[in-house]
Amino acid sequence: MDRLLERPIIRGSIRYVKGVGPRRLAQLAQLGIETVEDACHYPPRRYEDRTHLVAMGDLRPGELATVRGRLLARQLRRLRGGRTLVEATVSDDSGVSLHALWFNQPYLAQQLTVGDELILYGEAELRPRLQMVHPELERVEPEEAGSVHMGRIVPIYPLIGGMSQRWLRQVIATTLERHADSLEDVLPEPLRRARRWPVLPEAVRDLHFPRSWEALETAKQRLAFEELFLFQMALAQRRAKTTTQRKPQRYQTEGPLTRALLSRLPFTLTGSQRQVLDELLADLRRPHPMHRLLQGDVGCGKTVVMAVLIAAAAQSGAQVALMAPTELLAEQHARVIGGFLGPLGVSVALVSQGVPAAERRRRLSAIASGKTVVAVGTHALLQRQVAFQRLSLVIIDEQHKFGVVQRAHLARKAEIPDVLVVTATPIPRTLALSLYGDLDISTITELPAGRRPITTRWLREAERQALYALIRRELAQGRQGYVVYPLVEEGRGSAELKAATQMARQLQAEIFPEFRVGLLHGQMRPKAKEQTMLAFARGELQLLVSTVIVEVGLDVPNATVMVIEHPERFGLAQLHQLRGRIGRGAQPATCAVVSDAADETVRRRLTAFTETADGFELAEQDLQSRGPGELLGRRQHGWLRFRIANLARDRALLESAREEALALIQRDPDLRDPSVAALRSRLAQLRQQAT
Ligand code: ADP
Ligand code: MG
């Protein structure tokens, strides 16, 4: 049987809507509109109140406005350098005329006919005449009463080339008229009523053709809530599943290994480390599997907490998998964790691409036989050849590089494993709830005592010599430093990689001939990378020129100075991560960003960076100014792409969506109530898509 026939029209292709031909179908798909339902939810980017248009005589320079008038004249002029200018003169009843200018859109001249009624939207200028440069343009056809294009608040959509506002507006209006009433509402009716929100068809109509600005606001709230609620329900269901599961493994959380490890530490744990550790160990003791996120600012000491947790697993006869996002970090984890646990007789093995085949086979068989207790690696740990004898604890140090799917994948190597996700990037609460709403969250909130705050300075190119003098002073005292060079494209032979390489060479040959300068970048072979990193960790290199990969994890307490070149290319959270590589010892540390950038937003960001030491606050600012994509990287961003909801803005809505979702799951774990039937089937459908 044709599967399409089984599908309700609302989830069927948009091609069944009048006015959509095969050519338009592909264009609509580019906008993310494939089904009738997609069209109903396609959000306008702005609205125009065409009930009150501004008279041209009332236009004020510098203000955005919509005007309507008749085209009196138009001409196409060829300018120097092959550029073109279309100039149109438009006038309305106020008797004033307005000049509209478009550069390099010569085809407009053909599309415009003298006598046309036009709507123009743009910023009015008075130089030298009343004019608008590159206004948005729409032709007014002779309208019937109740038109979708005039005399009301009208939606303006994001478009792609060749598509007109009028056309898309008409298609969406037709879609709504025919199909909005069959939209399926996943919001439980009692919840909707309690908030006095309109029913779904009404909300969706107001999203496109609002009856008033207030109605638009309510509609947006309701639709955003629905999206967030659905998402939180999916997380709550997943969470409910793990909290009812029973795991086979039992742990002895106090024992010889944990005792030995804690008594040998060269420092005492901070109160915050202790508390978080207690939470983690309590999770192990519970009959249900652990599903927890451990977060904390750079340098707060997450690694040692992981080590104690691993020791608890090891003394209970369990095996542990520790997965890191990069080879570099996996190598370091193997070294640091091995350093903590090796002397206690716990064998830690690194599974990475850099390991020769024979050695790799040997390590894999030791993991399979259970002789190796802790396996550390990148996503290489996910490969089928990596089999464990009794894996029960999985730790994922993720830095947002792993998707939820990969998380699940590794967890499948054990029956019902305890899972700890560790993230070094502080995440604002809204994002944490969205991304990790299925996990419990532990946060290390303090840095170890004795840390001196890092001084951060923003220097100009002209101050470079002074900067080098500062570095020289540090190195001369036996300290070390980083010069970070961001690579947007790190392909072999990329111009940027050459620039970083060139910089390393110049620093060595001309600026710091008396010190040893190393170069670390992503294109190096794993062996060479490891050697460079080791040499730096041992102090054989004093200055390390590095591409962004030092961001993850390098821990060299003797490093006291960092220079970040082209800081404007980084987000605030990323800059903060980088800065976290220094100030890890008892010495004061300095971070310098070098930039002549004059751009206002860059200026604000760099100033915030020099003034704020709190990673959570910087992450929050990134979220506000650049959206979640910047903080999360592409993969997870895709996962969080909401149509109406906006994580930077709708935090109160998210919190309440989460509360409602958790309450509902508690009340009705299997969603049996008739009022949540639509919700239940949508969730089932989402689960199916996810696998
Ligand atoms: P992160 O949380 O960024 O992964 P690390 O675990 O790498 O931080 O710890 C940063 C540094 O602080 C390491 O050199 C570590 O040995 C040290 N450290 C961890 N905990 C403490 C503590 N309680 N007191 C002093 N130093 C600590
Ligand atoms: Mg770390």
C-alpha cells in the first residue's frame, strides 16, 4: 500500500496546495517547507502594519517605515565599473515624492511599470532628496476586500532568490485556510486552558496574519511553549526510563583504592569537589543507573573527581570507558588518570589511532579479557572491535563534540551502564536544561584555593614589542607560554596554517632565539603531536605556538602567559576555554589578546573578556549575542533548532515547559490520559525518527 496515502494531508507534501508547482517545490524545501504542516509553522521574520501606512510627507530620516505610492518614473543608469542603478520615483496622496534606489539589480527596471502601486519598506534618508536605498519592494495588485496583502498586519517572510513575498504569503494563506483546522495539537487541553492560550489553528493564523499585536505575542508564546514542551517531554521520557531501570552492577564506593588515591593527592579537594564527588558516588550506590552531567569552569579540577570515581569502580571489579573528543585530550587523560591510578595497580590503556597495529591488538585483548580496567580513547572506543568484559561505568568528556546518539552508542557496550558526561564549557542553565534535560546535573562551583586570578589584557598591534618583552620576562624566570593562532580552515597547505607555521618560525629565529619554540597543530601526526605536547609538559619547550586545539585540556601548571592572535574569530566561551590553559599553578598569569579590531560588537566582546573571569557569565553573553550555535557547535545546534522558540530569549518559558513535562510524566508515566493522546503519538514518532 502506498505509504503516502496513509499519511494525513497535514503531514503530506506542500505540493498539494494550490499554486505550488514542481519548480517552487524545491525552493520551498530550501526554506524548510516540505509539508503542509511546515508551511503552517513557517515563521515570518517581521510584520508590517498595513492598516496605518506612513504618509510620505511624514517620513522622518533615519526611521524604518512602510509607504505606499504610485510609480511616477523609473530609469536604469549604468555607472562606472559596470555597476547599475535603478531609480524609481514614487508619490502618494501627501503630494511628496520619494526616490528609491537599487544598485546592481537592473532587472527591477523591467519589472516596474509607470503607474504601478508599490509598497516600499526601508530607511528614509534626506540626502539630498527624500530617498530610500535598497528598500524592500512589493507590487500592489488591484485588491479585493479582505486581501491577505493589504489593510492588515502583514507577514514578511525570509525568502530565497526569485520568490516574492506576495507569492509565498498567498500560498501560506491558502494553506491556512484549507488545513489549519486539521493541525494536531500536542499541547494537553487542560494546560492550554489554564494559560488561556488560543487553540492551535487560531494561534497559527495569528502567527501569520495577526488580528493585533497582542494576539501575535500570545500566539508566539503558545507556539514556542509547545515546541519547548515537546522537547522537554522527550527528555523527561528518556529520563523516566533510566530512573526506573535496575542495573546489575554493585559498587563499593569506599575501599582501598579510593582511600589510597585520596591520601596520596598533593592537595586537598575543595568543598565543591567533595560535594560533587559525594553526589557521583551516591549515584553509583543506587540501584538505578547514573545519568549525570558534571560541569565546572576550566581549572576547577574535574579530572581528579573522575579519577576517584574510576577508583571506586575499579575496586568494585568494574571496567571503565573514558571517551574524549580529541586524540590530544585522550592522550592526556590516559597520562593523568594513569598517573593517579597506575601506581595503585589499576591498568589504564589508551586506544587511539597513533598506536601501532600489534600493540593495539594487545591492548584490545587486554580490555576484552578484563585485565585492563580503564580504556581511554576518542570515538575510536565506539568501534566494534573494542569489547569489554565487564564494562559498567562510562565517562564521556565531551566538550559538546559528541552527539546524543554517540553517547547512547558507547553506553550500549555495557548492559545498563552508569554514565557520566563531563563538560568543560560552562553552559547557561537554559542550554543545559535543553541539551541535558535527561541528566542530573552536578556543578563544581569553586576553583582550588591559591589560584591567582589571570590578568587579561587587550593589546593593539602597536604594542607587540611590549608584549614580547613581557613574554621574555616570564620565560626568563623559567615559566612557559602559549601563542594561540586560530585556524578557521585547518586543511593541509591552508593559508592560515602557513601563517601559524610562519609565526612559529619567526618567533624562534628572530624574537626568542634564546628559548625553544614549538608548533602544535591539528594536521600533525598523532605521534608528533604527542611528542610536542610532552616536550612542552616537561618544560623542554618554553613557548608553544598552537592552533585552537590547546583549547581542550592541556594541563601545564608552569605556563603563565598566553597570547591569543585574532581573538575576534572566537566566541567568548571559547576564549575563556583557551585562557583556562594558564593560571593553573601558583604563579600569577597573564593572557593577552592582540587585535586592532574597531568593530563595535568585537570591541564589546573583547572588553567583556578582559573584565570577566566567570565562564558561566561569558557563556551567557555568548548565548545572548550569538545564539546557541556558537556555544554548542554545529551538530548539537541542529538538534536544538526550534522554529519559534529562542533559547536566548525564552528561558522562563523553557523552565515552565520543563516543570510541566516532569509533572506530567510523574502523573501519567505512560501517557494514557485521552488529553495527551496526540502528544503520545507525536513523541513516538519523534523517537522513531531519532533511531
Ligand atoms: P579541569 O576541571 O579544567 O579539567 P583539571 O582537572 O585539569 O581542571 O585541574 C586543573 C589543575 O588543578 C590540575 O593541575 C589539578 O591537579 C589541580 N587541582 C585539582 N584539584 C585541586 C585542588 N583541590 N587543589 C589544588 N589543585 C587542584
Ligand atoms: Mg579537564
